[in-house]
Amino acid sequence: MSPHILILGGTTEARELAAELAALRPETQVTTSLAGRVSRPGALPGDVRIGGFGGAEGLAAWLREHHVDAVVDATHPFAETITANAAQAGSATGVPVIVLRRPGWQPGPGDNWHTVDSLAQAADALPGLGRRVLLTTGRLGLAAFAHLAQLHFVVRSVEPPEPPMPPDVEVLLARGPFTVADEAALLREHRIDVVVTKDSGGAATAAKLTAAREAGVPVVVVRRPALPDGVSAVPDVAGVVERMEWLSLP
């Protein structure tokens, strides 16, 4: 029986890994699981499933039923529930779990970053930093900012955000990658004086950080949640392939 790899996807790295495995290991069965939060996901090599598993127990049952040999958690760095469920399911079934996480962003000279641990802390920091906010934390979690009626928010997300939202809000639907020129123009057009972002890492949405630095605009950066105990991450697709070789997967 050919090996079966389950990729918990939704990121650029997940897509790249599925393509890499299809090229390097055509005999391997690759299944990419998507949460279903994006309405029009792009085509992927191998099999694709949509929707949740029903927590750690449901995922463990799926791993057993489908004879999965390894799980690659290539979800967003802030998908902490999925990551925790994968770790628990791997422990329960003995299936190895590899976490693929792109490196986080690091501040450079001239950056004015305010690092916080949560969206609630980001909201607390805003009144002292600016009044016109570019909010790029995704379509979920806007409730943390809903009480800030005195601030104007420009919310950018791929899909329409979910309420509750701040009362003074403007929604921009857009998908990266964005250029520095694009981001600089956005900051000027909307007179943004503070940016809020999660530390997603990667190049697709990093241009806003450069644009903010060049414009002298402060950035509130939400730290990534910690990985579960005993779980470590690899930073790229090559690291996942190397780890699979170490696991002696055919």
C-alpha cells in the first residue's frame, strides 16, 4: 500500500507541499484538508477534503480509517485549535505530526512596532497610537475592536468579515501578495496612522510593514500562539520532505 500523507492546509506552503509531493513522490497518496472558510479555494494536486474533523477525537478516527502515515500541519500560524487537535490526534494514534510554519517577521531599523499577545491587547493599545486604523488580522476576531467607536477602521480581508465590528468601519476585500507601492498608496489614500497585524510571516503580506516603516506609521503586531508542548516546527517545504525521509516513509 502506498503511503498516505494528510496535509492540514489553507496556506501557500500547504499548496507548495502538495505540489512538491506530487512531483517527488507520485506514488504517495496526498490528501489536503481545508477548513472551508475560503469560498473559492484554488486547485490542488491529490485529494481534497473540505470541513472539520470534529475535534482531536474525530481527527484521530479519520487517521485510523484512512490509514494515514503522517500528518503535516501547514495551517495558518494562528490556527492554534487545529494545531492542538493534530498534536493530540497524532499522540493518540501514533501517527507522526510535522508542523510546517513559515518564520515570523522581525522588526528592523526604523520600525515602530508594538508587540502584544492578543487582539484584545491590540485593541487596548490603539487609542494611544492613532485614530485611523488599518486592520489586517483577518475576517474573524473583529469583536475585540467593536467597542472602539472613536476610531475609524479600514478592515482588509480575503472574505467578508463577520460581525460584531466597530461602528466606523470600511471593508476592503483583497488577497495578497501586495507590493510596497500598493501598501504605501493605501496608507496615503485612507490617511492611516496605525496598522494592526498578526505575525503571519511570509512575503505575501509583509509589504505593509515596509510601507508603514517608510511612512513613520506605528504597527501593532500580535504574537503567534505557542505550539503545543513537545511540538516543534520546520520552516519550509524542504524541511518537511527531509523530515519525512527521516521518518523512513517510502
